[in-house]
Amino acid sequence: MFREKTLKSEYVYKGKILNLRVDQVELENGKTSLREVVEHRGAVAIIAVDNGSLIMVRQFRKAIEGDLLEIPAGKIENEDPLNCAIRELKEETGYTADKWQYICEFYTTPGFSNEKIFLYYATDLKKGQIAPDDDEFIRIEHLKLEDAAQMLKRGEFKDAKTIIGIHYAIRLTGVNYE
């Protein structure tokens, strides 16, 4: 198994949602190198299905200077991932779910970040009031699973958690992907 020994670690930035540190590491061949690491406390993403439609959110993403159509998601705030998913679904979409199923967890970009997303499948939804954070401007969209499958096939989704989530939604519901 490959390992890198950390010789020195220095924080360059500590922020609200992430920290950036630079590690000096010793490689297996004895040489040293630097590793820039983004620390993130983790997040959740929710595949929310209501009567054959995915509950999606569209929002502007500054990092890409554009808006994306995504499955609901959010940062973990001193809570377990399922409680975070329940909270985020309600805040972002107004929906609550009677049935929750853990799907998987994955690292978003392990080459430079430890961010891990926990993916859940939510069904038996009930509509309620949306309550986004003060700095969130979200538009809710309902997307038929068949349409999502075709959009996925055409490469229209650009967000990794959404691509993974829609693949699972197709598999779990038996929607024809061809």
C-alpha cells in the first residue's frame, strides 16, 4: 500500500466552509513533495422522487459563473448525515420525506480535497414551505425521471453529485435509460 509521511503541515486559509493547508510529505522513494489539501466537513445529497419526478434545484454557482440544475444538497453542520439530509431537503425544497434510504458515500475530488458526500434516496414526499439560507437563491424544478435519463444520456448535467444521483434514481426506479 502506498503511503506518504507528513513532515510538516501549515494552514494557509481557514474559512467558513473549507480550510486550505499545505503539507510537506516524504514519498516512498525518499524524496519530498508538497500537497495542497482542501479540508471540508462533508455534505449530503438527496435523490428526492415524487410521483415519478425528481425534485431538483437550480441555482447560480459562482465558481463556474453559471447556474446548474442539481439534486438538493448541503453541508453537514455538527449533525449526522441523515439528519443533515432531512434538514437540507426541507430547507431547499420545502419537502419532507417519510422514507429515507442510504445509497452510498463518495469523495468529490480526492486529488486535493477530503470532501465526502453522503447520498440518500427520499420518497413518500410531502410538500411544505421552502426555507433557504439568506444567501441561497433557489428555483425548484420537477423533472420526470424519463426526461432526466435522456438529459443524462445527452451529457446535460455537469454536477457530479447530480450525475451519480440520477444514475441511482434510474436504477432504483427501473426507468429505461436507452
